[in-house]
Amino acid sequence: MVELGQWEKALSVAPAVSMKYWKKLMQRRAEQLIQEENDDVIPYCIATGDVKKLVSFFTSRGQLKEALLVAQAACEGNIHVPPMSSTKNSTSPDDNNMEVYNGLLHGVCEELAEWYFQDGRTVLAACCHLAVDNMELAMACLIRGNELELAVCVGVVLGEVAQQATNYALELLARKYMITFLSRDLAANLLRMIPDNEILLVKLCAFCPGNTAEINDLREKCSLPSLEECQGLAESAAADGDVFQAAKFYLLSSEPERALAIGITFVKEQLSSSEWTVESVHPILDLLSYIRTDRLILPKCSEDRNQLLILCGYIGALLAIRRKYSSIVPALYEYTSQLLKRREVSVPLQIDQLSAELDAWCPISTSVCPEEVPYSPPSEAQKAEYCVLMSRIGQEPLRGMEGPDYVTGSNFPSHSDVQISCFTGLRIQGPVFFLEDGKSAISLNDALMWAKVNPFSPLGTGIRLNPF
């Protein structure tokens, strides 16, 4: 009957032979229907309790909601494996398969969350992760989707399990509000919610301009030394050879530009050695980037400013590689190379070195390379360069933060006011972010990723980027 294609008749009499034979026949029929992409396979898989095969069938066709329904039903015990004999076992097959079912449920939830996330529906993506108690990835979705206020609220409710991600969301949210005079108290309040907040409050106070009374008032609220006290503390730290503390207090003093000379000298010394890593230079560069903009753009700071922009651009490119921000990695390398070409600086970086690193990264990484560069298998030299690069970059400390950002509306079509990205030269789809010249534009997704790894504008003006 099977050879004649009369499956229903064959299956109806198969139990007369044995349940084992019936199940084997059902599985053969299910395999045939799967190859035909026939929905009739569903009752066959449910009847035999073959949850894995059914979930795989739905997933392969992009029917993630149906796959999730099946996996959830199996986890709740609503899909049973038919008994093959009357012998009673102490452990039922369903109990044995529960771990498998839970794994399927987590896998499907993760795929569905990624689909929602890339479709610009961040909140739904986070809900998928929360449904299976994956708190870290839920928080990461909200942060990468720029739903910072919601991320903070969710993180506060989740408590300690999401503390690290909550702290990061609070830091980004504080950056959003530290720009204006009226909202910097709000930024300070947000940062005070983070347990270890001294350096973050230092950055806030260093960046915010104002007269002496306003500056000292903010310092008092943040429990930091006054403007006058910081000068002495900076000189004392410099005398002790503590570069980070000296830079910190000079930034808080009436001469913040002195922090640039100390910090940049330290970074250049690190880059001149062969054992440097991103973690050895990024903390102090990040601190220096919070120097007041009105002081950074002064003509007397032009040399230090150029060096700071170049170093931040280069380290930002490495951080972008670590976070898999593939769309902005070439732009960051190009930005750094252009600054090296156009401005006379003395930094231990060479344009040829930057080109070699980018050429090594493109073919080896899974990201999309620039359209101008045709794909070719990496050479042995490129593989070696890539290994050195990755050893310097290290691992991303925050789980779930790897991958591009997608804000709400990222896949919306452009309206009549067409904007061209100054990164790619292509039409921007979704929300647009204008740079400080009022003309240059990039996508909001690219702006968010850029600001997370390099705080300064792509135009090289020394203005901080704030797309949050």
C-alpha cells in the first residue's frame, strides 16, 4: 500500500503489526511531506510526538510564531510521545524530552526576537526574550533599539540579574540629557542610580560648562571637589605619576586642556608598545573625550584636539569590530585615515597600517565589506594581521550587545525628502540623523553605533555626537 501511495490505508492497519512499526511508517510519511513542503505533515508530527521535526519544519519556512506555539505546547506537556509498549517506566518519555523541548523553545524565541528586532520592533523582541527568562538579551534588545527609558524601567524591576545592562542604559540616558543646562541635574540623578558612579559623575561635571558658581553647585550635588580644589589634586596626582587621576582632576580644574597633554602622551606610549590592548587605552581616551567642547575647539588646543580625534577614531574602529557594527567599521577607518592625511600630528599610527587592518577584517569577518572592495579569500598575511587585531580588541563585556542597532522604524521607506548617507552614499531608509553642519546626514542606526564607540562627530570638528 505504501508503494502504491495509499498511506492512509497503510497507517490504519500498521498498529496491527506493532506500534513501533506504525510510528516508523508515520515518520516516513512525515519526511515525505516535509520534502514536499506540505502542511499535512503537522498532524503526523504531533501524533508521533516529533516536536523537533515540526519546529524545524516551521522554522525553515519562516513560520516562527507557529514554531513557538508548538515548542510551548510541548513544554507544557500538551504533545505526547505515544507509548511503544505497555511496560511502565519510572521516567516517562515526556520527562526525558523536557530538556530538549526547553532548548527548542529558547532557540525559537531567540530567532523570533531577532526577526522582530531587525524589523524595528524592539519591544516585541525584548518580550520574546523575557518570555523565556532571558533577561540579559531582553535588556540588550532595548538598549540596541534605543529604548533607553524603557530599558532602565525594566532593569530596575529585574534587579541584580540585569544590573550591568541597567547601568549601561543609565549611562547612555545620562549622555542624552547632559547636553543642556536645564537637564544636567537629571543626568546627575540618573548616574547616581549606578552603584560605582564616581568616574561617570566626573565625566558629567567635566563636560558641563558654566560659571564658577554653577560648576561648583553641580560638583557639590555630585560629591566632587570644587573647581579650586581640583587644581591641587591634579598637580599632586601628576607628581605621583598617576596618569588617570591627574587627567581626571585636570579635567575638573580651570585648565582642563592640561589633561589632554597628559592623557594623550600616555596613550601614545601604550600604542608604541607591542603588547597594548583596547582596554589599556580606552578608559583614559573615554575620559578625555568629556573635556568641555568650548575648550577643546580653542585654537591653542588644535594639536591636542587633532590627536584626540584620531586616537578616538582608531580605538572606536576596534570597538566597532568587537561589537560587530559592520556598517560603520569602514567609515571609522576612513575617518581616521583622512584625519591623519589632512592634519599634522605625531601619533604612532600609519595610514598603511589602518589599510592593512581593514583589508584583513573585511574578508574574514562575516560582515558586509564595502562595495568597492571585491571579496577574495584572506591571505596568510591577512589572517595573521586579523589574529593580532582580535587579540588587541578582546571580548565584549556586555552580553547581547554585539550586532547592529535597529531603532523603531528602521525599515520604513524613505519619504519625499530623500537623504543620502555620508557614510555609504546610499539613500537612507528609516530615521535620519543630521550632523552639526545641518547638511550631512547618516541613518539614526549608524549614528547610535558611532556614538557608542567614538563620541566625536564624523565631521572631525570636535563636537560630541548625541543621537540618543
